[in-house]
Amino acid sequence: MTKVLVATVKPFAPAAVECIKEVFEKAGYELELFEKYADQSDFVEAVKDADAMIIRSDKATKEVLDAAKNLKIIVRAGAGYDNIDLEAASKNGIVAMNTPGQNSNAVAELVLGMMVYHARNQYNGKAGTELKGKKLGIHAYGNVGKYVADIAKGFGMEIYAYDPFIPKENIEKDNVTAVDSVEELYSKCQYISLHIPANEKTKKSINLDLLSKMPKNATLINTARKEVICEEDLLKVFAERDDFNYISDIAPDCKAEIEEKFVGRYFFTPKKMGAQTAEANINAGIAASNQIINFIEKGDTTFKVN
């Protein structure tokens, strides 16, 4: 019997777990839930007899994947997959997948929710500003970016996007203005919403040069990864521009310094919140489960990332 390990130090919501159980029971697979584990070494031990695995924010390191002698597939329930050592997965003959699009609406709603919250001075009783008529730049126009654009149109914002991997005509058919360069995007837009992955090309790519180009009363929104921000440059922009704001669902390493020096110009959620909705949990969990079954039984590698 095929054994599937659901390894989640931050567990799925109970409703999502029930949906995952139902999918695998119907397929005749054995399911083991490995939740809220205390140490990475426990994770290493748990994977040893798994044929397939679902993770969330868990670190599928080389040590973990080397120990998983029976593992054929690992699926990260979410869009990002930088927590999987892809080189180690490939070396061990393990197919790595993500579940693109399943969390997109949840992340997009969070983007606009944080924008409204911050624009209205975090509801502190003082007058704020409106989003209507403001320019929003979407940095990477993938699944989340498209949802952000759709919601922002309802606020009456002007939407711009930059994505070197998507033809301009595909962006503009959504009534979004495509720009030719990332520099142009940052120069035009008071609000920038980041949706780029964290990889060797993008880490620390959001730097002083780009942030300095943003118009007056600039706000950067990051629901991607903290690693894409050059934090040294972020602090410089905060210090040099008293009109610059930064809001994110993952706090930077320099959080304490920002909190001390730049009161009222930032907002960070207590933990990464993009996918933290009941619907996103269920969608991603079911998608990951079906991808495992389709791979094991049909060899389907549609969402392979390695």
C-alpha cells in the first residue's frame, strides 16, 4: 500500500485534513499525519518509509530527502517551493511539485486588506487616504498578481504590471497596463505589490535603486518572501524618505530597528498569513493529494518544479 506522509509543523485546518483523508481513503492509500513536530530530526525520522509526502512551510532539506529512501514525490501545498532542496530531490529521483493557484485569492485579498488597513492609519482614529485613483504596480503577473489586479479594479485603482515572462498583450487583455521594465513600474506607482519568487536572481533584488524611484507617499507590499528585499537598502530608504512605507505578511530580519525608528510607517502580520484561510487550506490540500495520486497512478508530472 502506498504510504503518504503529511508533514506539517504548521498543520492544515481540521476541515482540510478531513478532505485530504477522504481523497486518500478513496484511492486506497495509507495516510500518516505528522504535525507540530518539535525538531527537524523528528522530520528526518518520519520520512524513512514514506512513498509520497505533502508539506507546507516545512524544510525538505538534503538530510530529509536523503533519508527518504522510498520517496517518489513531494508536493508543497502552496505556490512557493524554496523550502524544498530541488537538487537533492532530483539526485534522489524524487519528483517535486507545488500547487500553483490554490492560495492565490487568499493572498490577493490579504494584499488589499493590508493596503486599506495601512492607508487608513491602521484605524487609529486619524484621517487616512483612499486607494481610489492611486497607481498600483504588480511586480510579477502570475496567479496572485491577476487576482490582486481584479480586486484593485473594484477600488478604482490604476493597475500596472511588469513580468518579463508574460507577453504584454496577455497582461493588457485584462485591462492592466504592461510596462517595459521593472524600473518603469517602480517609477510610476505609489503602491507596489511583490509576487516574485525567491531564487538566486531575485534575492535582495528589491534594492535602493528601485525603492528610491517610487513616487511620494510610496508603499511597498510584500506577500512573497522576505529574502527578495535587500534589508540594508530598505533601512536606508526608510531613513532617507519619511514618506516611505512597508507592509508585509512576513517580518524582515530588521523588524526591531524598523519598529524603533519608523513608527506608523510599517505593518507586519504576526506570521506569514497569505494562505491562512479555510478555503486556501482545503484547496491546496486537495490539490496536493490529487497530484500525488495522478503521479503515482498515471505518471502525471504537470506541476513538477525540478
